[in-house]
Amino acid sequence: MSLENEFIPAPELLEESRKFLDEHPDLKWIEGFMFDINGVPRGKWLPAEAAEKLLRGSLQMPRSAVSLDIWGRDIEDSPLVFASGDSDGICMPVSPICLAPWHRELTGQLHMQLYEADGSPLYADPRTQLQNVVARLKDLGYTAVCATELEFYLLREEVDHLARPVPVSDNDSELVPSTDVYDLSELDAQRHFFADVRAACEAQGIPADSVLSECAPGQFEINLLHSADPVKVADQTLLFKRLLKGVARSHGLRVSTMAKPFGNQSGNGMHVHLSLIDDSGRNVFDDGTEEGSELLRYAAAGMLATANDAMAFFAPHSNSYRRFQESSHAPLNLCWGYDNRTTTLRVPASDPEARRIEHRIAGADVNPYLVLAAILAGVCHGIENKLEPSAPVEGDAYQVDSEQLTNTWGAALKRFEQSPLWQKYLDPRFVDLFLLLKRQELAEIGARVTDVEYQSYLHRV
């Protein structure tokens, strides 16, 4: 079945894409891709001459491509593979063609979403799930304004004698280890890399803001500006992760957003800032006080009440759970507070009109579509049920006696499966597919014997 010309993109998307093509007559390639459930880009390179067809939905990919496991394998027993003949879907563009400037040959990229052959949204595409939750919040009369903060390690291309990654500013030889948080010299040492990151962000319309040196050698954080379109925020966060890795490769370096690449160093988080506006554009978390409005409390209570149901989204891999350690700035228990970085939810100090909540659970290894879907589902849950949170925590939240965040992968998947929340806010078919995907990953990881096990037990027990 030919799908060519069955889809016509938004006029502004088509206009911007054609303008880009006119301005880049020497373009060689276009990367057409979407992001799978793990947040991994999946797609194809096509000659630039295919641009017009790509824009009109000519790119077909297996529907199962959005549900490959972390190693790129099909999910066993997936309804999208053999049971349905592994049929194709349509890749539809969701943003205009733009430059991918880290490639040697002039290359454009086209971010896409996978749809059914009849043009309806494919339930397995995680972008579809976020769109549905955003619509549900809209039905309540609110729009979420979101922003993300992404932490990552900048690594050398070579590894050490044990095949472990090495940060660009490794200080293992120093007598007194240094984290150098907020150290400007760390940024200056990588100024050419960050200059190219900034240029690539400008080329792709990604609203990168401040850059800072984080809590470990070679660790940095870049913040993206807020938007009243949560789907766009998730798009930009994933495109930004891809951009970072592409620019790093062009410098002979690597970027990792793995949650805990080094056991004795800080983990990588992805904090989400959230407020709600009504139809008039007013921030409904603001009531003119330092504490914020009743709706702020409802939202906070809903996010706390549903956090453990969503841990499989906030910590989606085996390594994710290594990040949750006491006094690590990663939260351990369900609590909230004002301007308190030890709590799960933090209400930052700000002018009342900028009143917002910072969600601090997710690692940088997540799929932002699913993280934002889970957070907004929690907000809806809190508002719909008018939940009230416990008293805000002052001081060290690690010492507070409250419900703990689920801290093992298996338990998180079990909680996710048993939660009635997802039958309400997500497509049940997606819930089943996600569980199949993650249990396949869990089984593969669980079957591997690690180096430390051999070193500890092989000749001693």
C-alpha cells in the first residue's frame, strides 16, 4: 500500500521546511526519525532530494520500531511484531527540517511521530501518550508550563584499562578529590564544545539557557527554557540529548546521560519545573503569597501520591536505581518543601507570578514523553480528587520519616503493573507493551554476571 501524499503537514511546518531547503541547496542528507519508548532515536537517512516526499508522509517504518528494547531487539510476544505481521506505520513530521551541524556532510534532520496506516496516532508511540494526558489536563481547564534541567557527563573517547569511561576532567590523581561545582574554569576548559552546542541549539530552535559545572569532574548541566506546550518541551529535551551526543562526537568526545555512570560520583538527573495556567494565561499556582495557591497543593499532593506508581518511568533502567543514595541530592522519600533541594518536590524561591514546582525524581536516562505524562497524570489526580499534601519539610528531608520511593527495578515494575492510575490516564495497550519491554530488559540484565561478582566470589566461596 502506498501512503505517499496521504498526509499533508501543517502549512507553517511545510513553509519553514521549504525555506530551509531553499537556503541549503547543497544539502546531502536528511535524517528522518522518531523516538522509541526508551527515548532512542530510530529512523533512516535519505537523500536530500526526498525531502518533499518525507514531508508528506512517504517514510514508512515498522510499527514495532517504537517498541524495540534498549539493544534494538524486538519484544518477545509483542502484538506489534509477528501477531500483526510486523506491519508498517507512517512517519509524520512534527517539526520543520533543520540543520544537524555536527555532521561532516551537510545534513538536515526531520523529527517525526509514528502513526497507524490510516493516519490515526499509534498507541505505542510514547509521544501519543503524552498528548493524551495533556488533553486530559486541558479538559480540566489548565495548561502545563514546563521546563527541564538536564545533567550529563562529558567523557573522553578512550576508556581506562578496565574499559570504564573517563571524564574529560578526571581528577583521580589528585590527593584531595574535587567536585568543582559552579567552577567557571571547568566550563572554560570545554569552551569550544559548549560554543558548538550553543550554535547547534540555535540552528535547531532549542531554547538552551544557562550552563553550569555540576557536582563531579566532567559533569555539567544545561537548562532549557519553559514552554506552555509540554509535548514540545519533551521534543526539545530529546532532541537536545541527541544534539549533545552529536556535537561531542565531532569533538572526539562522548556524552552520557546514564543515571549513574560512576558509583562514587554524582548521578545525572533531569529535573522538571512545572506550573499551570488557566485559559486567560494566569499562573494558578500564584495566589500572591509565598506559599502558593490551593491548586499548587493539590498538584503537589497528586504528584506525591502517584510517584511510586510512576517510578518505572522516572527510573526506567537497571542503572537508574544506583542514583538514589542518601545525601546525593537525589530524593529518597515522598515529601515536599519550599526552596529545599533535599525534598522530592521543591517549590523554588521566586516572585509569586513565577510560582512553580520542581519535580526532582527523574534521572537523565528517561524518556521525557513518559516522565511528563506521569507528572501531569499526577497533577490531574491531585486536582480531580482535591488531595492535600502533608506539611512541607524544613531541613534535611533525608531524615524525615515518610513513605520511601520504590528503590528496586523489579518492585517498580510490579507497582506500575498493579496501579489503577495507568488504566485511567494511559492506553492500556501501552501499559502492557511497556511492561513486556522492560521485563525483557530486566531479564537480560539479571542473567549477566558482573566483573565484581567474579572478583569477589569466583575463588573465595
